[in-house]
Amino acid sequence: MAVTRLPSTVSALQRRAPHHGLRSRLWSSLVHPLVIALLLAFCLGPFVWLLETSLKTADDLYRIPPKLLSVPADFRNYLTIWQGRPFLQNVINSAVIASAATTISLLIGSLCAYALARLRFRGKNMILAMVLAVAMFPGIAIVSPLYLFFARLQLINSKLALIFPYVTFTLPLCVWLLTAFFRELPADLEEAALVDGATPLQAFRKVIVPLAAPGVFTAAILIFIFAWNEFLFARTFMNSAESYTVPPAISMFEGTGTFEIPWGQITAASAVVTLPLVALVLVFQRRIISGLTAGAIKG
Amino acid sequence: MALSVRRFTGGARAAEVRLAYLLVAPAAVCIALVAFYPLLSDLWLSLHSKNLRFPARGEPFVGLQNYLTLMQDGRFWNALRNTSVIAGASVGAELVLGMVAALIIHRAFRGRGMVRAALLVPWAMTTVVTARMWDWIFNANYGIFNALLLNLRLIHAYRAWTASADSAIWAVIGADVWKTMPFMALLLLAGLQMIPFELYEAARIDGAGGWLLFWRITLPLLRPSILVALLFRTLDAVRIFDLPFVLTGGGPGYATETLSIYAYRTLFTNLDFGYGATLSFGMFLVVMVVALFYVKVLGSGAARAV
Amino acid sequence: MTEPLNRRVSRRAVLKTGVQLGLTLPALSLIESYAGGQTAAFAQSAGTVEISWYVGKDVTDANKTLVQTFNSRQSRIHVNWQEQPPSTSDQHDKYVSVLAAKDPSIDVFALDIPFVPEFASAQWLTPLDDLFDRAELNKNFFSGPLKGAVYGGKLWAVPWYNNAALLFYRKDLFDAAGVKPPATYDALVQAASKLKTPDMEAGFTWQGSQYEGCAVDFFEYLWGHGGDFFNDKGEVIVDRAPGLKALQFMVDMIHTYKITPIAVTTWKEIEARNVFVQGKAVCERGWIGDYAIANSAGSKIIGKVGITPLPAAAGRKGQSVLGTWNLAISKFSKHQKEAAEFIRFMTSAEAMKVGYQRAGRIPPRHAVFEDADIRKQYPYIDELKPVFEQARPRPVRPDYGQISAEAIQPNLAAALTRQKSVPAALKDMASTAARIAKASR
């Protein structure tokens, strides 16, 4: 019954890749690694090129035909991106806004998803539809009325002006994803917890959420990245260079002339803001796997 | 036992409903304020004629006149067609590639964490930089893409990919697939991890091979995740803006102008807020039709989720 | 059983801290913005008026110096200088959002010349006839820039600094071959073909991508052939003979004379300049600032660059498009007089001189052109004067932005890539422009 679906057995078996026969061995030793290599090349290829561009000297950058690699590599771009502009402040702004948006969105979204998945009440379809409708709104449709709204509340240039929209725009994915995950969990889990003396909310926090961990952390990663990379609202609602988040800040990078794009600096800045995101994901996904092994309810 | 029966009757039932509404309330408030209010104001605006350049004309009410104009607007239909092509091709490619990636990573192997993190790199990069990067890659004079194709003898001379009407849209699609495939892969991967392993074990013991396992076990159980992934990815694809805007600006001509770009230009270049609101609301209706299609035709999974 | 329990606890702790952070941060930022607002109000109540100046990003220290000078010279007005993204269209779109909401947060802003009639017509700018002396401006400023700042008979902005286009050429190659810098289109084609070496990419580089810069180039060829877009009555005349010759010339440069590669359809200012500065072209059509870049580190042609006014058809004088930046006051600003005072300072001869010395900004005032220090530092300034006297603004109309984006740019792109024939492209250009113009009346 409920026991057979438990995560601990799932991962225990998953960790052992089955080896049945030659075809399976061929797959494991040849095809599988090959496809992984292709996948890595596809995902990382352009990024490697980006890194390599950031390490070029200014001379090599604009050379025609372009030189593939500067030897020795020029690390100056990684220093100059911080000088003469509030880039560090911009990165911090992005981090704060993205974290806040992620946390709030997950909080509101998971509560809503729980109600939709596990409780019985009228109007579920309407709420799901309403939440989904938000995912249909084109950003530009909303930017001007929202600007007016926030201007009246004197929120322009403050972090809240971005956190609110980011939470709202990520709620659909959050709610739908978590609803789908909560639905998959066995119906008697809360009851078991309630029998043990927990309140419905405690049951939610201690039992449901951990088991839906893959969904929760997936949603968290996607929300964070969305908030980190959003451009239109960030440019419109923020006035001063110090309040900018990373995307408008990068668009502010200037070369030596009015019409120049400083490729070296832009690629360096891009690498600087992307790598921590990737590191963050590396940290979080250990949690996903550990979420599956953390002792569950056993029979 | 006795407790569980009592839980769903009488006062406890009413409490359950109250709790439900309480839990849903914060989300509803957010959405009402930040999304619905602006959309309604767009709808209201679309029933008027308002051009900010000519304030002396006021904002006369014109009823559905703007929508009639929309129906006959060739540029709108062109944008709709471009958007459909981009969305259809991108989402299709991303689904297939994302599924492959998810299946590959789902199987445990050393370094899996690293590969999953690497997978996210395209999605994690800022769109503006991604667009500029692909612009550089497709560069007519010294882009890597040209160099590669020339070396593989697939072309004879360097081409201006983003400036030529037939290839520009495929440049946009290619860049979009690169960027968004991880999104699909991640959602599908999360879904895969919820499938109990014993099902595979049992089937294998019965003698089922790889492909059968995929068709009979993986795909059906993955259906809710696929639906969510497809649904959200399509809704995003129809509203695509940043990437084509920076990569081609909607050009050459109007060859890559999407609905969002058309609406943006109408609002910010032409200062025509009345018609711009019409385009925005029209876009919303288009997206809604797409969503309805998914939910009704493909989505018994969605109905189950409720 | 204890191990998983520990892990679950720590994850809960993470979630808990996360939630706490997620709730306190927005609260903090709300407090911070409120406090910020209070400080500003306090400063105001203490007698200093704070005004904000929105301008595109400056890579030199000219703006910083000027703002500091202004702020330190008096204590009644404090200028808060807010840098905007460098792209002109980004700035335009941002201002539209702010002004459409009637937001008073902008007091003074720097506007590219096509924005002035548009914003003026939208009633977003304060007319400056009462705050500035028109007679004084007419006497001391070049007429071209002023023409672009006047709409409907009223003055809406004060020209701040100028820009115009020149023909850059490889002096070393021309001198070695004994060829004079080209003054006509025929001479340009001949020189570019003859002096192009095999390792070069182009004889002549210009801006052919689908954007405003290509429209700018087109206007220069249009005027160079004696044509115009609108006549005095406001009718569209771009599809008459001069227009046909102008567009045909642009197409021929790529496909017939082959002095420009098809890649030009992806080139904006940077690319066109870079090909020239890397030594891969004979000539370039570029803005004045390119001269300094061609002579600075990274350039392969230092000391080998000559400048000359743009060529034209035989018997005509080449006319460059004016790229003037102006300063204007937002109608919604709460400090109109202070804003005007700041503009007066920024457009004074003294401030313009600083702008020229530190940032190479060409002044719209005659006096600064004659200044002894300037002439010593920039000996080529004599060659610039006739260029500015001939330079013209693009059509001064509120719908210019739309006409350029919908009528001009797409049809130029179609003609250059031979999707449409030249007559067909011009016919479409004219009819679309006429439709837009009619809707504007």
C-alpha cells in the first residue's frame, strides 16, 4: 500500500543501475556517456565560448578575422566590471529580490496548492483557471498600468516594486507544479500524522512538503532564475543605477565610445552572475536527493 | 479510524472549507492586484481610442472598433503566424531534447549532480546576454556558426543569418531552444523522480525491455508533468519577447516580429495606447485559447490535478 | 532513525530561515524606501531643492564634473544625476512609461533630437519661451539644432551637444595613389574600388542593419541627390526621382559596384567603424566621435585617418543628419524654475567647453567653436564648421518615430536584401508614410 511508494526504497534501488545482459552494458558504457557528452557540449558550448571571450585582450576581441583564444589570458575584465559602476550593489539587489520572491512565491503557492490538492471545497476549477490566467498575461500588457499603480504608492525604485510582480508571475507555475505533486502523494499521509497528534498545518509542513521536495526545489530554482533574469520590469520600475538588478545593469555597460558594446566586460559580468546560480543549484540538488532518502513514514 | 470519519462531517467539514479559502486567499489577492487589475484596465483602454502623441483628441469611447481593426490588421496576422511558428518549433524541439536529457540524467551515474547543474547554464544566463551572444555566434563576418558550417562544407560562403528573411526566424528558434530546453528537462526530471522504481523492477522481471518500459510505465506516469511542462512552456513561448527583440528586433522587415514585439512597438514607439491595449488583450485571448486547448484536449491529467 | 531526523530538522531550519528572510527583506525595503523619501523631504524643507537629471550613461567624467560644479557653486539647488541605459531607444521607452504615468520624478532630461517634437506634442514638456531668451539662442546657436528643438512655433528644448556624420578615409592610401578625398558619389565609388586591397573586407562601410541608423544614412543620400521626404505642404515625396536614385545607389554599392559586402545589413555604428578601424576598409561613414577612436589604442590605423564632409551627387553639397542631444524640462516636474536654471548652466559656453574637452561633445554655440583653447586642442575643428552649417535634422514631426519604424526601416531592409525592387520599396515606403501622416493630422 502506502509503503511500496516510499521514497527511501525508490532511491535505494535507483542508486543501483541494473545490469542485465550485453545490450544494457553497451548502453551504459557507450551510448549513455556519448549522449551525456553531447548534452554537455550543447549546454556548455556557447558558455565556454563566452568565458573565452571574457578572457581576451581588447585587441584580440575586435580583430578581423577574430582570434580564437588570447594567450596569455587577460583577466582584467573581471576586475574592471566592478569599477566605476555599482555592479556589486546590483548583484546584491538581484540576490535579495530573487530570494524574497522565491520564498514568498513558494509560501503562498504551496499553501494554495495544498488546498487545491488535498482539501475539498467549491470553486477549485475557477481558482486554478484564475491562477493559470496569470501565466497568460504578456508582460508588456501590464507594465504601464502597473507603473501607474506603483507610482501612486510611491514604490517606484524600491525592491517591492519588483518583488510583487515576480511573485505574481511565478505563482502559476508554482501552484500548478505543486498541485500536481501533492496530488500524487497517498491520501492517508495526513491522517497518519493527525493520528499522531499534529495539526493540519503541521501535517503539511512536516509530511507533505518533504515528500514533494523534488517539486518544491524545482519550483524554487525556476522561480529564482526567473526573478534573477527578468528585464522589462526591472528596467522600467527602477530609476537609479544603484537600484538596478543585474539585467539592466549589464545593459548599462558602456565601451569607450557611445556606440560601442564592451564584449569583454559583458561576457565577464555574465560569467560572474551565472556561475553562482549554477553553484546554488548544485547545493540545492543535494537536498533534493537527500529529501528522498530522509526517513519517511514506515508502515 | 474513528478520527478520520469524524474529520469530514459537520463542523469539521465547514472548518476544512474555511481553511481552504484561507490558504488560497494570499495567492488570490496577489493575482487580483498585480495581474487582474492591470489586465482589466487594458480591456477598458482597448475600448477607447488613445494616442499619447495627440492628447487634444482625448480618449473617446470607440466600443469594439479597435478589435475590428485588429481582425483586418495584416501585421497582426503576420505576428500571429511568426509567433505560432516560433512557439510550435521551439516547444516541440524542447520537449524531445528535454525528455532525452531528463531520461539520461535520471539514471544514476557518477557526476550526475554536475551534469544536472551544467544543464541549467543556458536557462540561468540573462536573456539579453544570451541574445547578444547568439548574435555574435551568427555573425555574418566572423561568427562561429558560419565557420563551422563552412568547415563541414554545408555552405559555400558566409551568410547573414539574422538579416535574411528566411533564416532569421530559425536563428531565433535555435537560440530559444538552446536557452529553454533546461526548463523542460528540469520539470520532466522532477516528474521522473516521483515514479516508483518497483514498477520498473516488476516489469523487468516479467521480461519487458527498455522501449516498452518507457511507453507503458514512464510516459503514462509522466503525463501530469509533461502536461504542466508543455502548458507553461507554450504559454511562455507565445509571449516571447526578450530574445527576438534583442537578436533581430523583429526584423528583417517583419519576418521575426512576434505578438509581444508588435504590442511593444505600438505602445512605446507609436504611443498608441488604445490600440496597444487591444493588441495586449488580444494576445491574452490567443494565449487563453492555447491553454484551453491543452486543458480540454490533452489534459485529463489536468482534470485529475483538480 | 536518528540520522534522517537530523536531516529533516536541518532542512526545516533552512526553510524556516528562508521564510523569515523572505518576510523581513520586503519589510526592510519598504522601510528603506519610506526613509529615503523622508530624507529627501527633509533636505527640501531645509531650503535646498533637489532636482533629478536623467541622461544616458557617460563613459567620460564630463557629466560628473559638470554636475559637481553646479552643485558646489550654489546651495539652493542640488542636482541628482541618474544615469540611464546607453541605448537611445531604451531611454525613449523608459521615459514614455514614466511620463505616461505623469510621474514627477524626472525634472530635467536629455533627449535625442527626434524625441523633442514627439514629447512636445504629447504635452510632456514645458515650453521654454518664457524661461529662455529665443533671440539670444537664435543669435548664438547653429540654426540646424535649433530647428530640431522648435515645434509648432514654440521652443521645447535647448540644444546641448551636437553630432554629425563625416566621411572617414584612409589618408595614407589616398595620398599614395594621388587621389583627392571624394566629394561626389561617383568619386567615392571609384576611390573605394581602386584603393581596396585584397585583404580588406570593404571599400566603404556604413550602417545597413534594420534600425534608425540605416534610416539616417538613407536621409543623407536622399538629401545628397536633392530630394526630401516631405515637401513644404507636408506631402510625401520620397518616391520621386531623387529618392529612387538615392536608394538605388545604396543597393548598387552592395550588389553592383560591390564596394560594400552584404554583411552590411547586420552592421550598426560599431561594426561599420570596427571594420574601418581594424584596417579592413578604405572609407567609412560615421559620427564625428569615430575620429578619436580611430586614433586611440586598439586601432590599426592611428594617424592614417582623414576626414571630409559627406559626398553628394555632382554639383550638390553633402548634408549630414544632425544627431543633437537636447535638454528639456518635464511638464510634471515640481521644480520648473530650478530645472531651467540647471539647463541654463549646462548650455552655457563654459559648460559646453568642458563637455568638448572632456568628452569630445561638439558645442551648438558658435562662440565655443571660436575658442582659442579648443582650436589648439582640436586643429581639425575648422573642417567641422561647414559640416555643421550644412547639417539638417530629420523631419521634425511627432510621428517621425513611427514613420521610421514602419515605413522607412523595413522597406530599406527589403531593398538592400533585394526582397523588393527599389521602386516597389519606395512606393510602399511612401504609401505607409502617407497613411501614418494622415492619421496624425
